[in-house]
Amino acid sequence: MTPPTASNIAKTPSSASLDTDVRSCACKPSEECADCYDPSADEKAKAQAQAQAQARASMASKAYNGGSSNNDDDDGCDHRYGRDSWFAWAVVFAGCIQGMITLGASRAHGVYQEYYVLNEFATSPTASISWIGSLQNTLLNLCGVLVGILSQFVDSRVLSAGGSVVMGLAFVLASFSTQLWQLALTQGALYGAAASFPYILGVTVPMQWVGRNRGFALAVVYMGSGLGGMWISLLTRTCIESLGRQWSQRILGCIMVVLGVGLSPLIIARTPRAEGRQAEGGPRAEEQAAAAAAGVTARPARRTALDFSVVAERRFQLIALASFFAMGPNTIPYLLMPTYVADVLKETSRLGSSLVTIINVSGIFGRFAAGMLSDRFGPVNMLLLWVLLAAFSQLGIWLPFASVPAVIASAALFGVTGASIVGMLLNALSRLYGVRRITYISGLVYMTYAVSSLLVAQTASLMLDTVGHGIDYTWPIVYEGLLLVAAFFVLLALRLRISRRLAFKV
């Protein structure tokens, strides 16, 4: 056997401590000879070094993924059905229906907005009427943090069912309202706050069940909002013309209660197991074993209702800022296009409701395309393209061409791109932070969306009333498009911060 030397023996951090135990000669620490070489001690040192490296890698991976595990077979969650099972897709279907009666109904509010502006409250300022839709959309997202906190302690099925009952009741109460402030409280604030529960849980809980095709699953969930916006717009228009505004709200409120409560039993969150019930060989068990082998004490995971440590991270700040710029303009075409065709193009109100339908129908295809492309190329990469195309639909098509074909093309392109942004943001959050606390973390991002929705919608309406004198839509369109351009540059900064490689999937 060739005597080992300093050049052919791997040094480890603990090799110095082993020297006093294994040396039987007067060699210096930097020298080895055949008499003082102990193979078993060398193997022990190597094993300890490997354990330390594994512990560091595990902790680094856990930090990068926001405390989540990428192991789809055992994610440390307590339920008899696994990820990507048939039951997982049943949860996705339930989330799709919940999105249909919550976000879909909010997307169809443009029909009510048009009716209020042109008929019931024709003498009131547009900015005052838009408070109904603004409060609705703002609280729909702003209450996401409350939903995330309560979901850590209350059964998600109970939260979803309770919210469904209250939001249906809100529409029934709105049917008895005759003043703008009454509609703002019922159809706006009460509905938005209540609908936040089935909406937020309906889009985040399915993400805990699907691992391999998460982008596609999100497309299915958000397809519900497109389908809902489509048939609810048609139902609302038909009921208003035949039965009146009041009965249209009562019918829609009853539908919300029946569908929401009926499907809430499927909104089952995959809650983390208690520490002592972790499956053998699971992610937490592997981390503890690696830490023990490395001589490191693993700290037990703590669950707190309010944890704002994620807010200090730069990547979270960037994605929240992108949400602020991208999601605020998301409601403008739904609210202004129906009145634009009547005020500027002098077309019938039926074309206005048809534009809302076009946005929702094209949004169905856009969400599927965005979901599949996000699974292949990464949600952040696709967000860059989708936001840029959404800006072009407003600044490049709607703004310069005041014609029916142009506004139809703008509505279709915006439906494909703009309507998909919220789902892609959620997918990006799951990739960056995992799915264990996705309901809570997404609720924090939705706060920026809520504030932006309120500010942008009200500012656009104020521009229309003051600068545009109620008929010139130029500055509201420019305002919306520039916000989308700002979102593009913020997302570009996030993408470059994660990786500067062009082909990197993120």
C-alpha cells in the first residue's frame, strides 16, 4: 500500500481533532505516514463532512423554497389522498366553480355598471357609481390576509360555506336597495368581503393538491372566472331586460348560495402534520436526521398567525409591486368598455355586454395557454410576455383606433393576456415560496392588488369625469396602459434578480 500523503488525503474540518486520537508517531499535522494512518478514522471524518454538507444544502433549499418541500409523494400533510390523485382534481373542479361565482360575478359587474350609468342613476357621476365595483373588487382581494390567517385555525370547508351564504345574502339585500350608498354597502362591500373566503380558498387550496401540472390546474381553476363572467353577464342582461334589476340580483344570489355551499365540502386544505406525526423518511424527518448527523440542533417549525418576515424579502417586494401595477388596470376594460361603445361609438348597450363576454371567453383560452406555457417555461418568464401583450392591447389597439373592430380586438387580446395575470402571479408565488402557506402569502400579495384596484378604478373614473368630460376615454386608457408597462419592468427586475440566464426556467 502506498503511504498516504498530504496531497492524497481529503482534509475535513474535523481532521485536526482526529490527529491526537490516531497518531502513533511524531509526524507533524501536515504530514502523514503509514504508521499513523487509520482508514476507519478517515472514513468517519468523511462521513461527518458529508452529513454537514447535506444539512447545509437542506437548510439552503428550505430557505429558497420558503420552507416548503418539493417531494410530491410525502409533503408532510395529513390526508388519505395524495397529490395528483383523482381527488386532487375533484378539488380543482370545486375551485373552478368557486371562482365562477366569485371572481366571475365580479367580472360581470360591468353589466350592472352600464345599467346604473345609463338608466337607474343616469344623473350621478360615474366616479360615484364606480364605488360599487371598486369596493367589491377591493374587498374581494383585501380580505385575503384574513382568510389566510383564519385558515390556519378554522376548517377551510366551514370558511368557504359561510362566505358563500353571506355573499348570496348580499345580492339579495342589494335587490332591495334604491340608493347608491346602499348598493355600495351590499353589492359592493358586503359581497366583496364575503366572496373573498370561497374565492381565496378556491384558488389556493387546489395548489396544495397538484404538484406536477400546477400551471394547468390553476388554468382550470381560473377558467371558472371566465365561464362565470360569460354566463353571469348573459344571465344578468336577460334578467334585467325581462324581470328587472332587482330580480336579477335575487336569482344570482340564490345561485351563489346553492353552488358555493354545495361544493364547499371539497375545499379541503392539506394542513401540515403535527411534529410527532411526521411520516418516517418525510422532508422534516430527513432534515432532522441530517442535522443530527452534523451535530446541529434542528429548530422545530413554529406556526404563527401573523408572520411578516416574508415582506422583508426583496423578491416578495418585487412581485407585490408587480401585482400593484398589473392587477389594478385589470378591471378597467370590464368597467369602461361597455360604456365606451355607447358614449363614443354610439352603439347599442348589447354590444357593451358582448365585449365583457368576449373578454371572458378569450380569457378561458388565455388561461389554458398561460398554464401550459408556465409549466414548460416558468410562470415568471410567461408573466413578462403576458403583461407586455396586455399593455399593447390597450395602448396599441384600443387607444389609437376608435372603431368597433378595434375595441373587439382589444377586448379579445386583453382577455387572453390580462385576465390570466392573477393566476400566473399565484403560480409564481408557489414556485418561489412553496404551497404550505400559499393561502397566507398570496393573501399578502392580494392586499396590494386590492389597494391598486380601488385607486386605479377610482382614478380612471375621475379622469373620465374631469379631463374627459364623460365622453373622452383617452387618458383612462393611457393611464391603464402605462401601469401595465411599469409592471413589465418590475417583473423584469425580479427575473434578473433570480437569474440572468435567458433559458432559466422560473
